[in-house]
Amino acid sequence: MHSSPGSDAARSTGKDHRYHSVMSGPPVLKSGGLLGHTRAFADDPLGMFSLLLETFPNEEVVRIRFGPFMDYAVTGAEAARQLMLGGHDHLVRPWFFNRVFKEMSGLNLFTANGEEWSWRRKMIGPAFHSAEIAGMADTMVSIAERVARNWHVGDRIDLTEEMTSLTLEVAGQALFGVDVRADDRGRRLALAFEGMIQWTNYRVERFFSEPVWAPTARAARARRAIGVVGSIAAEAVAERRAQGGEHHDLLQLLLDSRDAETGEPLGDLEVVSEAKAFFFAGHETTSSALSWAWLELARHPDIANALREELTRVLDGRSPELSDLEDLDLTRRIVEESLRLHPPAMVLTRRTHGAVEAGGYRIPRNRGILVLIYAIHRNPKYWDAPHTFDPDRFTPNRSRGRPAHAFLPFGEGPRMCVGSRFAMTEACLILATLAQRWRFEVEEPTEVKPDTRFVLKPARLSATVLGGL
Ligand code: HEM
């Protein structure tokens, strides 16, 4: 995979954008065989991203062949900005990935395109105000505290699994009002989610696989899991409508969303579908960010010590609150640096519905685009020692002069993650709560492998729970 750069590299090095004619287009990564890079991309996407950066250090857009198709891969910050902001009207989420999310959650903010997407975004986007998120901060902390109370010195745990069940618990509470550890409905939700992830991994790993309505045992299992999440969401909506009263959670945020022009709320079925999208898009991504943060802290004891010093200075043993986040500067930078080095959403995928411009090239209509967040986050043009975990690179001093779009873990432009503030709040509060109480000894931290199937996360993070501060 990591073959040395061939003549494409020589052709691209030192080129000025004006040099490329519209006809020639961005350089193409050489590949043998009928399938092009399909196999390499599926087997080792991270290796593929590094290869592109090494081969075309001066390009922002290159081409990769997948069978008969030629996709455009974006490795530069400026080209990503141009596309996601300027080209937005000519881009849609492509069918290949979207079909799986649609099978899971139906039509919603995540899966809709064009007008169908636009009105949803106008309704739901503004509801994600700080005030709404503030109401959920206490829930995040109290769930993290409960998890922390359940651990004992010497316990052997898998931190990736623990972070997944922790963020699942926050999502279960914030979206469906259920307790995934304690009540029956919550446990059914957790099991169903597991089934949905298995189905997603199965579908995205294969170009040819049966759809969810197919008469196979695997598809039937997925249908049951999807049905369980749908019925739990519908029950939560019905109960909340019946209860009334004041609530501060993601479900209420959806119920309170209003069409800016007509003042109309979302219908019940729409709320259910959006809740499923939040559930699906939100919790595995946040748990991945936390898992990477623990791994990097294990690899860098000096940074772990500095974190504990910050927590002692700011919190002095008490639980963190939302208002503490502005003083928990290193905590936030650790989360940001984890998101840079290991972005849970490694790639943004799009299809052009009209021609767009990026990186000095014109990309015609009906082409596939991959915005390689992972590659942009490790592009040496923007980051010194790009493979090193260094939270200080996010201090104002060291951020000066760096293009803002060199860091885009939540995407960019009108389709940027609606839950980014919720996710940052959750990750920082959970990290602060747990790191105050526990330290972990991670087994062979340099050997931990990434799992690249759904979101980028550590495959396994076996650890022993050590004492507190
Ligand atoms: C660390 C955690 C998270 C990461 C890294 C992340 C990343 C992303 C990215 C990269 C996108 C853009 C996808 C694209 O343009 O194709 C996105 C979209 C989205 N995210 Fe997140 N996300 C996170 C947490 C959340 C949370 C907590 C929620 C909900 C509570 C959420 C809900 C959504 C939704 C609904 C969209 C679609 C927005 C649209 O298309 O208008 N995400 N996310």
C-alpha cells in the first residue's frame, strides 16, 4: 500500500494551480487492476490517506479510482472550505452511505437532501442554543459520576466499551428519557442499538449487500432492531406530549422546534425520525472522541498529569459544571487534539449535482467527492509534527496563522454538525468528571489498533482502573 510516490508525485510537485488545465483535472493516484483503489481504501483507509498526502504534497484535490469511477479526494483546507461553503448548493450526500442511514432512521436532517433538508435545518439548527444544552449538562455529569462510582481499583475494563455505554446512556436519557443501565426499555434500546451498528458495519463494508427489506435472517434482525428504536422513540414522544411540563433535553428541543415562517412544529413521526438521527449520529462519535483522549493520555503521562493539575486547581474535588468549561482550558484542548488526530468522522462524502470549483480545479457534475478530514488534520502544511499528540497546538498563540478550516472534525458549511456544541460539552464534562476520580493503566497503548468501519475508534482499549488523583 505504501508504495513510494511514482511519476504522479513528480508531476504534481511544485505545480502552480494555473498550470492545470480544466481538461487534465487533478492528478490521479496510480493503481493497477480493475477495481482501482477500492480494496486498498476498504482495507486500510488511514494508510490510503497518508499515501495521498505523501504522493501529492502540493495538491488540495486529487483523484482516486474505484472500479470504473473516478472520485475526487480533498486533502487541503482551502479546497474543503470552497466546496462545503461555496459548492453547497451543488452537493448532495451520496446514495451509497445515505441508504444505510435511511434504513436506520428514515428521512431526517442527516439523510435528507435539497429542500427536504433545508426546512429541517432551519427548524432544528437554531434550537441547539447554549441555553438548551446547559439544561443537559447536569445529566451528563451525573451519568459520568454514576459510572465512576461503579469502578473499583484493580477493575479490568475496556475503555472504548465503557465510553460507548456512557454516551449511550446520555443519549438514551436526553432523547428518549430512558435509563439504558437500569430500566427494561433502556436495556432494549441498548441491545437494539448494538444490532443497528452490526447492520451498518455489514452494509458499509460491502458494495453488494442485501437491503434491509430482504428476506434474510440478517436483514430480519436489523429490521427488528430498527423497529425497537422506532417504537421506543414513539413512546417517548407520546409520553412527553401527555406529560407536558418543563424539560431540558434533546427530545424537548425537537418538540419545541418551529418552522421560522409558519411557526408549525414537527409532527410526531418527524420528531421520531429526527430523534433516531441524533441517536445514530451523536453518541458513537462522542464516545470515540473520549476513547481516543484516554488512549492519548495513557501514551503521554506528562499531559495526563497536567490535566489532573488543572482539574484540582479549577474544581478542587467538586463536580464540574457547565460554567467551569471556560476555565478547563487544557481539558478542552485535549478533546480538540483527540478530534484532530483521530477524527471520528474521517471522511465527508458528497456527489455533485452541478459543477463545483475546488483546489484550482473544476469538478464536473455527477462525480463523487471525499473530503478527507483525517488527511487535512494531518497535512504538514497546517500542522507541525502532524502525527504527534500535542494539545498545546490549540493555544491561541500557536493557532495564529493556521487556516480555520484545517480543523473540521464537525464538517464545514451549511451541513456542519448540529450537535457539535452538545458533543464538545459532553466530552469535556465527562473527561473532567472521570479524570478527577480515576487513572487508568492502558494495556500496550502503542499497539492499540483503529477500527475504521463506522466511526474511527480504538478497536479495543483494555485498561486497569488505578486510584484517583
Ligand atoms: C464528537 C462528536 C461528533 C462528531 C465528530 C460529529 C461529526 C459530524 C460531522 C463531520 C457531520 C457532517 C457530516 C457531513 O457533512 O456529511 C455531522 C453532522 C451531523 N451531526 Fe454530528 N458529530 C458529533 C456529535 C453529534 C451529536 C452529539 C449530535 C446530536 C445530538 C449530532 C448530530 C448530527 C446531525 C443531525 C448531523 C447532520 C446535519 C445536517 O446534515 O444538517 N452529531 N456530525
